[in-house]
Amino acid sequence: KRTNTEFAKVIDRHTVQMRVWERGTGETLACGTGACATAVASILNGLTEDEVTVKLLGG
């Protein structure tokens, strides 16, 4: 089976950098669902503040 995968790196308490690998496509420039999931995960795990910017290659 294939899966979509997000690779995230916390830059600081307000910024996360993310890259996306989508099944059947490979690396993509952006993914709104993945960005939201990454933001929520970083907040709930105490890695960032409640307001966080997720930066992607495609903006």
C-alpha cells in the first residue's frame, strides 16, 4: 500500500518547514491537508505556539 507523507522540521516556535511526498505522484509543492495536520500536531505536542506558519515549497 502507498501513503502520503509529510516531512516536517520545526524552525522556531512560530514556523514549521514541510515537504510533501504523495502516493502515485512523488514530491509535490504543497498540500493543504498535510499543512493543517502538521500545524495541529506541532501545537498539540508543544513544539510550537498556537499561531504557527507552515512553509512549503509551493507557498
